Amino acid sequence: MAPRRKCPVCGSKQWHKDSSSGLVACSEGHVIQNYRNESGETQDLGNHTMRKRTLKSGRTKKARQSRADPKLYHGERARFHYHQCLQLVLRKQIAALITMWDLPPEFETVCRDTWALHLALLPRPPPAEPYHHMREQKGNDSDAGDTKPLLDNPEESRSDDDDDGGDPQSSTSSSEEEDPELTELLRENSEFSSSDEEKDKDHASQKQGVQANYRSIGTYDRPINCIVVLVVACWTMRLPVMYRDFIDVIESYELPYLDFLRLLPSDMTRHLTKHAVRALSPRFPPNTLYLHRLASRLAKLMYANYGVFTPELNASPVLWRVVQQCLGSTPTLYRLAKRLGRILSLPLTLHHSLSPTLRRVAPGDPEIHIYDNVPPELALVATAVVVLKLVYGLDGKLRLPRVAEDPASALPEVHGYLSAFRRMGEADTRHNEKRFSSRVPVSTGDMDLATVDEFLDFCERVLVKSQRGESDQQILDNYFPLSNENGGTRMEFIAPHSIIEGLSATKINVGEINILQPGESYTIYHSRDILGNLPEEQALIITRSAKWVGVSDDYLCGVVERFERRLRRWYYKERRRDKEEQESEGEGLFDGLDD
């Protein structure tokens, strides 16, 4: 470092500069001679003026190394692959139902068309994966080749060549007249604009990456919608099925739904992320109300968007199943429930908007019953329960018919019927089809040897057999067979609805005035009364019926109460109409006497 200059007058080495005059003086105020520093702004610079500028470096930012598994799919490609897995599961479910229920081959065609409509009606339909994937690959190739100059228009290139070849002197003179400084400025401007465009491209690519990282699976993209497609297809073919039929075969693992990911080939499962695996692994079977909500939505959208109408339920076989399997009664109850269902205008469609309008007798009558979007089999069960309340009362009071023409005389006697109904509930736990259901509480300590063997066979079929090949299974069966000593001692289980047979009919009341008649002193219980209790007889009917349909007791009580109040309005309306007709006939008779 050079030594500081001393003041020739006082010898001081401390200097300062005056900002206004530009003079330099020491600490004592002695001004140094022959020195002045001036600053100014100029617009025109000469050719020999030195300028220092910051130019863009050619170094590119190093790309961040990704630690993601290259075998896993993400974004739109993952969504397409997810729906491919669902479609394969649906095909396995269709094949299983055709084998179990002996359905015609046209069922697969109906399911395929319904699945196509379901995909088209999704809030976010699956993309065309091969098309988008090829565009992504082509986009990467074009980005890599952007540095090469491309001329897309051959006519422009030809015209440029003609111009260059036609007048070479003019081109050389124009190049000599170009200002090099202007050329440098234009080059810097082009570099700045290209850098801005690259920043915009990077920002857009980041946005696309965020959108492609789509992890959440919507409600209408889950595996339960495959069951919904099967339900709508069965309704389209007028098959008398109920939601509990699908739930039963799902719980018995005869229909692929629970843990069906192991049924997919490894070439498909290796590309699934943990979110897709979790969505494709339902842990519990669906319930009746949730299935009906999704099925009614699909039927409504199919009719609203494409005009595809889903027909009504094939109600006669389903009602007979309700009467025989659920309530264990006679054809008389079937006939009474059918007549009462016509009076109540039961909803027999998947959605209330698909049902025809009601017959309007008075100007104020509604065209449609709101809150009627309940499962049709639940509506039939509630109607049958209302009929039983009309006949038996189910409140601890005896009711007997007084004439032989009363339909109640053809029904079983109330005490015998209720005792047989209790035995039906006990037989449900011993039935072969529902023995190992998740809804039935059972302990292995309470099983006998035959039941334990059946349970082990069930676990082998569900957990082991489907994962092994046919050759391995044949080797085990041939060289290491399992003894079947208890095979002949297994019990033959009786169907629950056969217990009710052989009951005596209801007696006819002769001369007893204090005994009520069927339909007399009818009581409507409020379903939202949390502190109230149902009578023992009615609670017995409600509990088994709700369990048979697959809903809660409170929900079934609400539907029964709704139908009872609707029947009450219809009854008073009919009485008022009959009274008006009698009055009109009486007035006409008096008018004739006056004449």
C-alpha cells in the first residue's frame, strides 16, 4: 500500500473532499493545488470510451436429481392407470356374478355400456393416457432441439437465398455500413428477452408439475362405484336383486372387492403409488344407504345427460323375498303389502325423479313425494311392517277378527308367530351363508370341531388359495392331503324362513266385545323421540328387519313413521270424500222429493 501524501504546509495526512466544489483539503484546511474532481452526465459517448457491462453467462443451472421411483406413475398417467385397475376388477366381478347367479352373457354388455357412461359422467373423467404421454415425450425432444435454427417455411428460405445470391454487392455494402455498437446492443436485448421467455417456461412447467401431482381420489373414483355399475346393470335387466345380495357375496369373498389388489397382476401393481394402493384396498364392505345414494346419482345423471332410462324394480319377487325370508309370513301378507304399497305410492325407482307423477285428485295434491329416495327393498319392508302393525298391533294388546272374511284370519296366530320369529333370528347366526360374516359376532372359543374346519376352509379360500398357482395346489393335494374326519358330522342347517311353517291361523272373535279388531287403536311412534322405547313385539320386528336390509333401527323406524302418516292422510281424505258424496246424494234425493 502506497504511503499517504503529506500536506506541504502543515504535514497532515488527513484529507477530505468538498462535495460542492470538488476541491481536496487537509484537516487544517489547506487546499491541495492543481487538483479538481468533476462529475457529469453525458449522452453521446465516443468510440474510445471504456464501458463495463455484465453479460449473461452461458452456464446452465444444474438440474436437481430426483429420488422418485421411476416405476411409479404420477399425474394424469397415474389416473389413467388407476381406472385401468378398476376396469380389470370390474371384469372379474362381472365374471364372478355370471358364474354365481347364472346370468346371461348379455349382462357383460350392459355392464360395459354402463361403465362407459359412468366414466363419461365423472366430475373429472380419466384422460387419454397414451396420447398425453406421447405428447410429453415429444415435448421433451423438441425442447432439447430448440437450440438448432429451424426454418418451417421453405418458401421463405428459398426467397432469402434468392435475395442473397441476386445482389452480393448490396449485401456487402450493407454489412460495412452496420454500426457494431448497435449490433452489440441488439444482441444484448435478444439475450434479455430469451432469458425472460425461459423463466416463463420454467414457471409454467412448475405449475404443470403441481397440477400433475394429483393424489386425492374422489368419491366417484373409488372401487365402490364398480358395485354401483353392477347394481344399475341388474336394474336395467330387471333382475330382482337387492343391495344386501351384493353385500353378502362381498363379505363371503365370492365377489372380488375386499383385498382385491392381490388379484391384479404385478405388471399393474408395480406402477401404483401408495395413495392409489390405499384407494384400491377397501377394508369393509359398503352399506346399503351408501350404495343406494351412488346408484341413484348415476341413474339420474344417465337420464338427464344421455336419456338412458333405468326401469323400475322388479318388485314382485323382491316383495316375496321380504315376506318369506325377512318376516317369515304367508302369501296373505304379500297380498296385503302389495295393496298397501299401491295406496302409499311406493318409490320403486333408483331416483324419485325417474318415477311417474302421482295421480292428483284435488288441486292441492302433490305430484311427487319428497324424501322418497330410500332403497326400494327398505320401502317394501316398511310397508310389510305397517301391515303387521295393522293386523297384530304389536303393542301388547290382543286383536282378533270378528268375521271370517277378514284377511287377518288367514295370518298366523300372534303368539306363535312372534316365538317363531325369535327362532328365525337365532337361526341367522347358524346359517351357512352368514356364518363368518363380519356383521355376525362369533368367537372361535364357541365353535365346535365342524365349525372350526369350515372356518379354516373359509380362511384358506380367502387368504391362501387365490395366491398360489394351480400346480402348487395340485402338489399339496396329491402328496400332502389334509384329513377330513369331521366331514360327515357337519350339521345340516335349516333355512330361517322354514321355521315359520306349520303355525296355526288366527282365531275369530265370537262374542268378546272388549277385544280390539285389527286396525283399531293404531299407535304411531315418533322416530326422533330418543327417550321413548318401542313395545317389545314391535322392537323385535324392527330389529330383525333393519338387520336384514342393512340399515339402522332408527332409520327403519323413520321410514315406517313416514308411511304411517301418509296412510293416515289418505284414510281421512277418503272418509271426507265419502262424506261429501253421501251429502251430495242426500241433497239430490231431497230435491227429487220436493219436485
